[in-house]
Amino acid sequence: MNQNFIITKEHRRFTEFANAVRKDKTIGICHGEAGVGKTLSARRYTHWDDLEPFITRWGPRDDDDARFYAIANRTRSVFYTPEVLCRHKELISDIDHWLSKVGVCVDGHLTGNGKVDKTFRFADHVELLIIDEAERLTPTALELLRDIHDRTNIAIILIGMPGIDQRFRHYPQLYSRLGFAHQYRALGREELLFVLDRRWKRMGKKLDLDDFTDAQAIAAIERITRRNFRLLERHFPQINRVLKLNQLETITDDVIEAAASTLIIGN
């Protein structure tokens, strides 16, 4: 698991949303601007940073596998990003592959704990399928996902950019099955300060809101990143680089501006 992950209010809201979709076995939509943290939250929720490498290197079993089986049993979820112009057969094949492999892991946990498995298919152990970059899905692909939902009763979350919820209005059969919609927003002011405090500490420094220099640095970061989590994460390696190159100790607004000059930041 990513130990550097920062649990924000938006991540907690996403977790509540995902739990509701999963519990009701429905279809949900999560939408928000690029870089606000949708993908990070979804990967965290599914523990995909742990499960994906484990499943990808699938090989001879060993004693350490029990840890991954337990993770799969807790999450019962799959995170999947379709390729651009993905063929429909490949889409279904990929999804079936991940559902089956996570299901095998869940089964391994249940069997290892002496529980009788009455599931006909391993994939039936999975309760939630999260699809990232849902804009890539064609109408036929959306119909295929709706069919999977109808046949297996698996919950599905579609993640995309603002407006994706309006796009789905053109597909009545899918839209009628939507149970929840969630807007993932940029960091709030207090969250921004919380994240910056963590970042300052990782660099061996202390953020002081009563210090005018720190206040100026915060204002510069807020203006440049617009509280976008991805831009914030991209900014700090450059800040650290500027400090080291110029042998500086203090993060000032000038350092922030110099670091930003090396980044490509859209409007």
C-alpha cells in the first residue's frame, strides 16, 4: 500500500460513495476535473497498488500469498482502465481476467480460514468493478457493462471527467440503472493546508501559518495549482530541486514560482 497516501475529505467522501454503490449493487458515476484525485482514491479503495502487481506476476504460490488473499477478501473489488480504442472482446476478456483472479484470491482466503465455498465462479466473489477513464467506452462497451451488471448483479462505478453523467443520459437502459452520482472536488482550504503541512515535514521543515514567508508560499501554491491534488504532487519534487540547486533552506514564494516555471500547467 502507498504509505505516502494522504487521506483527504474528498477521499472519505469517495469511500462512502463506493460503499453505497457496492452495498446497493447498483451503478454509480464519479466525475471531476483532471488531477483532483479520482484515480488515486479508486486505487486506494481497491488496494490496487498491492493486488495488481501480485496478480500480474502470478506464479507458484508461497506463504506470503495469504496477505494478498486477505486484502482481496476485504476489498472484493477490481480497478480497471480500458485502453484507448479498446476492442470489445478485449474489454470483456480483460475484465473477466481481473474478476477471476481477484476471485481466486478471495477463495484462497476463505478456504484458508476453513470456510466452505459455495460459489460457482471465482468471479462471483467480486462485489465491485471500478472503470476509470470511462470516456473511452463506446456505446457498445457501455451496453456490455450493463449486461454484466444485469447478469451478475455486480456493482459498477464509472469514473470520468465533468459532463460524463450528462453523456449517459443518451443511454436510457444504462441511465435507468444509475443509483448514485458523486462529484470529486478539488482540495478545500483546510485540506490544502493539511497536505502542505505534511509536505513541509517530509522535507524536514515546519510550516508556520503565522510566518509571513510561509503565508506567501502557501498563497503562491494555491494560486498556481488551484488546489489541484495532481499539480500539487508534481510541484513538490521541483520545489525540492530548486532548493538543492540554489542551496536554499526556506521555501519562499520565489522558490514556488521558480519550481512552477519548469512545469506545464494548463489553464
